[in-house]
Amino acid sequence: MTLSTDPTSYIDPVGTAFLLLSVFLACAVEAVEALTIVLAVGITRGWRPALQGVAAGLLLLAVVVAALGPALTVLPLKALRLVVGGLLLTFGLQWIRKAILRASGYKDLRDEAAAYRRQIAAAEQATATKKPLVDDWYAFTLSFKGVTLEGLEVAFIALTFGANQHDIPLAALAAVAAVLVVAAAGAVLKAPLARVPENTMKFAVGVMLTGFGIFWGAEGAGADWPGGDAALPVVVAYVLAVATAATWLLRRRRAA
């Protein structure tokens, strides 16, 4: 960590690396789920209303980021880390819980191919309603909801990581890169990305979010970690060990 006279302008290489990785993976997971919806709608109902819904959803997410980003960056460093830590713990623990339940067999793994077939069936049965500027309101709203609901969680993750590192543009860049990679893959394949190891990615992101949430939340509450930022990988490794052990125990319980 390199310090400057401004306490909010330091550069944390470890935090920056985890920022890029966490935001990219989190956004990629949600983008895969949104892609499944958009593909089903576009192929079944037409690409124009589907892409209009995508554009509207992305515009709303951009407004959310633009509105909340500056508000987070004006908070004092300790207050910011306390807020960010709490938010990351909320998201991280939810992702870990779902990933553990799926990996241990207590919850079905998400099947993008099956989800795609369900979306296709629903889209084929729905009636078309024309609205101003939109030829098919059903296709528009379904794409809009898919992009917005999947994107909001990622937007908050990008904002919290970016605000804490005082580099929201970098977090936004990681999110945009993930969306572009998934969108490009979908455009080439013209099929849902069923082979993407979504649960493994969710497990990894959940571990990182929880580790950062613990680390930054404790700092925001006034705690001093032994070794400073060097303790962060240890915290993440501890969360990984606990989550892995929980998965192993639940698998054994289910097998018994």
C-alpha cells in the first residue's frame, strides 16, 4: 500500500486486484442469467423490442450508478468502509449460502438450458401488445426486467468496491468488460451459456465479497488488522476454508 498526504488517495494493489476480479465475476454470472432471458425473447418475439428493453435496463443502471456513486465517495473513510463492509457481507453471504446449498445437493443447480426452454415456452404463449415506440410490450418488459433485476445487484457491488478503492470508473470498467464478454459469446453461439460453471463462480465471488465485507467492516468499526492490508488474503482464505468445510459436511449429511 502506498500512502500519500491525502488519506483517501492511497493505492491498494491487493484491493484493486480483488476489485477487478470480484466485479468481473459477479457481473459475468448475472450477465449469463440475463442473456438467457434476452436470447429467448429475441429469438421468439423479435430482436427490436428485446434490445429496446436491454437498452432501457442499461440506462436505468447507469442512472443508479451515476446517482449513488458520488454520494458514497463523500463519506469519511471509516464510515465508508463500515457501510461498504455491511453491504458486501449482505451480498456475499447470500451468494455463499446459495452456492453451498447447490454444491451439496440441497438446492438444484441452475440449468441455463432448462431456463431458456421455459422462457421460450412462456414467450410463445404471451400475446403481443403495442405501445408507443415499442411494437411488443411483453418482449420489451421481459428484457428490461431481466437486465435490471440481474444488474442492480452487480451495480451495488461495483459501487461499493469502487467507492472504497476510490476508483468507481475502474469497477465500472470491469463490469462493462464482463457484460461485453458474455454478450459476445451469446451473439456468436446464439444459445444460452449452459456450460459456464455458474455455481463455482458464485461460490468464488461470495467468498471474496464476504472476506472483504469482514475486513472493511471491521476497519470501519475501528479495528486494526495485524499486518494491515496483508491480513486481507488471510481473511479471504479463512472464509474459503469455512465455506468449503460447510459444503463437505452438508454433502456427507445428504449422503448419509
